[in-house]
Amino acid sequence: MKENEKLNEVEFMKIIKRILLILVAIVIVVIVGVLAILWYRNAYYYKLVETDKPIETQYTAMGPYKVSYQEFDSENATFKKNEIWYPSDLKDSASALPLVIMANGTGTTASKYTAVFKHLASWGFIVVGNEDENSRTGASSSASLNFMLSLNKDSSSDFYGKIDVNNIGIGGHSQGGVGAINAVTKQDNGSFYKAMYTASATSSFWGQQSELGTDWSYDISKVDIPYFMVAGTGYFDAGTAEDITATEGQGITPLWSLQKNYADIPDTVTKVMARRVNTDHSDMLTHADGYMTAWFMYWLKGDVQAGNAFFGDDAELLENANWQDVIRSQ
């Protein structure tokens, strides 16, 4: 009897081990599946982002150019390296190409923005970033711009004479929005920029001494180039605060901040403000990418069709169901 009990116990343990192995296998499959989905969403976001109008749809998709990549170590250990995405036929191009510098969000370096950089480059831009995790001062963007200008003069470089220095733009997400503003208004080479774009730029509330500190501050009134600013209506971006004095509910980029920034930019400057509906902070760079691309296509490449998204009585942005709170200068 005891021998049979021992055999039953052994068989029972074998069954338990098989069940555990099956459960472990299922967990592994689920984890791998989730990681694969996240990778696909990141790498091919432009196939998944919902669009509502023709121009938004056109420029959310990949452009006509194949894209190549180069990186160079930076002299600054904080910035680490300069990463460059560009049309693969750059060497054969008879004309110089516009350049876009991108400022990083907090802890989100250029190497994590690969798909976005590649997308913009596919529309005929040279796109440059670095590994700065704290871009708010604009210093790293300034350094990347200087580096690219040096390559443009280096006869041994693939970028020799290939950068259109009269058509340089800058963009940034979150802290990178602050960095983009400061790169234009505070850095010595800020005058090189022709157009600017920010997605969910951190509001001026957080740039107070009692909050994140004054190195997060910026003077938006010094912006003197065309500027397209966007944010989302999701909670982390929008919050619930109605002005800078509120001690609770301050989102990263609330509506009051966008409206104040828009108002503080001189009326002589072309400016557009909009919020994407049902979109929150982390998704704004990818979900607004179509119109970011159109903005730079218009200002840096003279694409009149792209400009129809923003300008004229029938501007697409005004009628797009994905966007609200649109304000623009005429």
C-alpha cells in the first residue's frame, strides 16, 4: 500500500512539474508577444496613427526617399554622439538639403526616436539628434548644429556642401520643447533656424524656482521664426489647472500654457497652436508627426500643398476631427 502511495506521489509531482513548465512557456510567449507588439508600434507607428484629412494622411506616411544613418562621437561626454538620418542618395543630390535638429525629451535620447527621425528623413531632410537626456538649455542642440555646419565645410565628409544653411529647422518633444525654444532664443547660433516645432513643450509653471528650477524656463517672446506648437488633451498633458497660479492639476502642457505661449509670441511672427484629441504626452511626437512633417516641408522646402494644412480659409487643420483648440496667425 505504501509503495503505491509513493508511486502516486511521484506521478503527481511529475504532473505538477509539467503544468509549471507549460505555465512558464505561456508566460514567456505572452511576454515575447507583448514586446513584439510594442516594437512594432514604435517602429511602424506611422501605419497605426489615425489620420482624418488628406494632408495629414500624406505626411504621416513614409516619404519617397530611402534613408541612411551615420553617427559620430561627440566631444561632450553628456551628449555622447551625434546621430544623423538622411536620404540615401545624398551624395548624388545636385542640391543641398534642409536640416532639422531634434531636441530630446527627458531621458529619451535620439537612439529611442529612431523611427521618427527616419520618417522625417524619408521626406528629404537631414535629421540630427544626440544622446542628451536633459536638453532644456538648448546647449546640446546648439552643439549638434555646430557639428553639422562643420561637416558641411569638411571636404572629406559625406555632408560636404550638402546642407542648405538657409533652411534649418528645429523640433523638440516635452523637455525637448523647452530645449528647442532655448536653442533658438538663447544659444549663439540660434539665428540659423528658419522654423520651429514643439510637441508638448513643458509649461512655464515647471520653470519656476519653486518647481523644477529656472533652467527649465524660457522667454517665448524672443521667438522670431515661424512656430507650430502642439499638445494633447490627455490628462498628463492637459491636467486640470487653468493658469500658472494653480497649485494642483498642472499638466505638462496644459491649455493655458499653450494659449499664453501663443499670445506672448510677437504678432509679427507666423504661429500656429493646436491640441490633438484623445492623445496624451508620450504619444504626441508620433501622433502629430504628419503635421510636423508638413510644417517643415512648407517652411524648409517650399511645399505649398503642405502649407494648406495651416494657412488659408480652408486650412485642413481647422476641419480635422483629430484636432481642436486651433489658433493661428494670418
